[in-house]
Amino acid sequence: KQIDVDDLKEMDLRWQMAMLTMRARRFLQNTGRNLSANGPTSMGFYMSKVECYNCHRKGDFAKECRSSKDPRRVSYQAEEEPANFALMDFQAHLLIMRQKLDKAEKDRDDLKLKLEKFKTSSKNLTELLARDKFQPSGGYHAVPPP
């Protein structure tokens, strides 16, 4: 007995839903939150596990942090600024070169099309001349001399 394609899709969706449910339950257990719909849900975080973005100390929030920003980050941003200008300049040149490449490719395609047209018309003209050479005129078939 073969299994229908729609049944396979449905089984796959059910399997994925079961896996997602298991992952969600495991996450909620690890974070200490409550999954039951009847009881209250605890939505708080432990502040001791949170790391501040500015000073990189645990237990601080960036909004409440009194220390100045990390000096390593500030020096990195100062070095990053000239690199950003160089990157923007490079991207501008890259854009110009891509536009030139697109124009050159378009010109090449146009020239290829013209060449094909010339070849076709030359071939047609040669065939027309060959047929015209052997056309009967005045009831007699003209044969070219040897």
C-alpha cells in the first residue's frame, strides 16, 4: 500500500510541530518560565546573568550603566571611520564599473545581432543571385559558357 503525497506532507507538518513544541518546552524549562496556561507565568529575567553592552559587566543594563562606553569600542570606531570611507569609495567605483560593463555587454549584443543580420542577408543575396543566373528568359534556358 502506498502513502499519498498529501498524507506525507501532513505527517511532516505534525512531526515539525511536535519538534517545535518540544524545543519550546525545553527552552521554557531552562529559562525558568512557566508554560501552563492556567497558572501565572513568570516572565522575569535574572539580572545577574545579563551583560551590559557598554561596560561588559554582568548585572548591568545599558540604560542604567553609569560607566562610559568601552574604550576598546571607541578606538575601534575611530579606526573604522576611514575604512568606511574607503569602502564607500570602493563601492561607488564598483557601481560605475558595473554600469560600464552592462553598457559594454549591451553594445556587444547589439553588434552580434547586426552581424547575424548581415550574414543572413549576404546568404540570401548569394542564393538570389544564383537563382537569378539560371532563370529562363524568352522561353529558352540560358546556360553560361564553360
